[in-house]
Amino acid sequence: MREELYKDPVFSMAMEQFNEVADFLELNDEIRERCRWPKRWITVSVPVRMDDGTTKVFHGHRVQHHLTRGPVKGGLRYHPEVKLGEITALAIWMTWKCALMDLPFGGGKGGIACDPSAMSTGELERLTRRFTMEMIPFIGPNIDVMAPDMGTNEQTMAWMTDTYSTHNGHLEPSIVTGKPLTLQGSPGRTKATGHGVAFLASSALEQTGGSTQGASAIVQGFGNVGSHTAHTLDTYGVAIKGISDVHGAIWNDKQIHLAKLRKHLSKEGTVAGFAEAETIDPQEMLHQKCDILAPCAMDRAIHKDNAAKLQCRILAEGANGPTTPEADRILNERGDVHIIPDVLCNAGGVTTSYFEWVQNLQRYRWTEREVLTKLETMLQRTQQQVRRYAERHKLTQRTAAQALGVCNVAKAKATRGMFP
């Protein structure tokens, strides 16, 4: 198991970051080992009857990193390249993220190796329901609470809710988050991650002597996180000049009109070909001058070959693991780019998932304004904690954020002790 994980570059990133933090915190060997490894790796076969009558077996994973501070929390993704090493790394990062935000969760992550774009709605429903049934011994509102991720959405969560509830004999909305409002989902949950990225980026810009009025931004990835990041930045008065997705990238040196882009996207399914912007190479787009660069797509987008070429003031990590350790070192040596690390920058999603979970347990719904106000308050407080900790200990923002999270987990483990 460990040998397979060690071969994954994303897992290697997570371990390199953890080792640096553990050394700084001077964790003893026992706590270090207990913090490092997940409590459970769960891999299941998921047989699905396809529309043509054939049966295809998919393979799904769920990694539960720690339940020391509460049930694990994390997304479920459908993607052809789902790998156990990457899923493990994402679960680890989620643990530090939840602990940093002081949420009563540990980190979890799951995925099924499939291509959702090539599957019908019926096939996706059967896949989701069978995976949920396979996972029932290992999930529950106080054990593991999943959420949407890449390739999944609120409909996926609705199918999971129904499957689990049917098995239990009563509606259990707190089994997942990111549900439709009709199944006790939370207002504001869909936009939460992107809203948080934009909120923290604008705050960092102002704290470093800039202003959102007249500022510019580039957003890599225009899925749920990227689109809401762009929309919120636009409402703050930031001009979005560059946007990319899996099909290409567009550029307008003045500003991309987002309302018109959304109409184009609804027709074409991609930002590519938008008439009121120029086509630009997706990599070259990252090198353009801007105030805020928000990588909101895949991991390792910022690496040793392009880090020196960035011309942004704020690097707001909407994706998980978008900056490699080599790129981190280059940017830290430069000293002119303020990085908002992923465990803080994209924490709006899990924080609002926590709000949804609490609302489900209480059977009481908050308004969207209440949700977003609570979210902004928690993000701002944590951002200030990270900044003060980094200044006091002369650390980078990433190391400071992860150190705060790891320290909270380590203290909880030490306090609870170890069952013989």
C-alpha cells in the first residue's frame, strides 16, 4: 500500500509539506506517525449495468485520514484519473484545513475512476447508488460526510442521500453536504468555495497596499470554484482579464464581460471561442501581468518551469495543491508574490459544508446572507491568525497555515491518548 502511494507526485507533495511542518513543530515520533497515516483506506468494486445491457465494474476509493476531532469530511470525485495516492493527499490536506478552520472534522476524500462525461444520467445514478451501498458500513453523519467534487454535483449528493436514507428507513440529510435546497441543502453552499477565494484574495490585496478598484485578475479553471471566484471578484470591482478551462483560454486586456461569457458557455460548453476575447495559450495566460492569479483547476499548475514567470501580486490557491514545493521555493526567494495557501484559500467550501451539516442536525435553515457572513467572519479571523503566526515564527504563509492545522490535530491526539 505505502509503495503505491509513494509513487504518486501529489502524495509526495503532501508528505514533503508535512515533514517540514512536523520538523518545525518538533513532533515526537509517535505523534508524527499517528498524524501522517490515514485511519482507513477503503477500496471497493462497483458493478454497474450500463444502458447497452452490459455490466462494467468501476473501482472506487475512500480515504478517511483522521476521526480524532470528529467525523471525516471531504469530497467525492468522478474522474478517469482517480488514483489512491492523490486521494490520500487530498484527505491529508483536508485534515489540516478543517483543523486550521477549527471545524469538528477530520479529512476525507473519495473518488471513482470513471468518465462522467461519457455516461448517461441513468448510468451515473446507478454508479452512485451502488457505491453508496458499498460504503454504508463506513459512512454516517458522525463517521464520514461526503460532498461534491470534480465530476459530481448536488444531484449526485441527492442520490447518495436517498440511498442511505432508504437503507436506514428515514430521511438523513446530514449524511452528505452540497445537496439541493429541496433536500435541506444550505443556501450559499454552491458558491462558497469561490466566494471565499475571492474574499481572501481581495483582503490580501488590500493588506499589501493595493485596492480592488482597478485591480485585475486571471482565473485558471472555470468550473464551480473558478466561475464563482471570477463572479465575486467582478462584484468587488476587479477586472477579469484571463480565464481558462480544459478546452482553452481567453484574454481581454480590458475586461471579460462575465454575463456574456456565461451565455456563450451555456451554448458551447466551454469558454473557448468567446467572441469578445482573444485566444491565448493557457500556459502563457498564467504569465501575464495581473494583481490576482487564482489557479482553480488541477494540482501542480504552478511548477518550477513557470514560477519565475508569474507576474501577479497575489496567488490565491482555489485548487488543492496547485503549487509544487519547487515552485514554492522559487516564489519565496522572489518575495514579491503573496501566496494564500490552499488549506486556507479554498476552505470556504468545507466551512459552509459544516454550516449545512449543523443546519441538518438542528433541522433549522439559515439564510444565504447569514451563511456568507459567518463564512467571511471565520475566513478573516483565520487569515489574521495565519499572518500573525507567520510573522512571529518567520514562516511562509503555507507553512504557518499547515503548522496551525497540524498542531491542533497533534494536540487532540496527545490529549486523547492511544487505545492499546
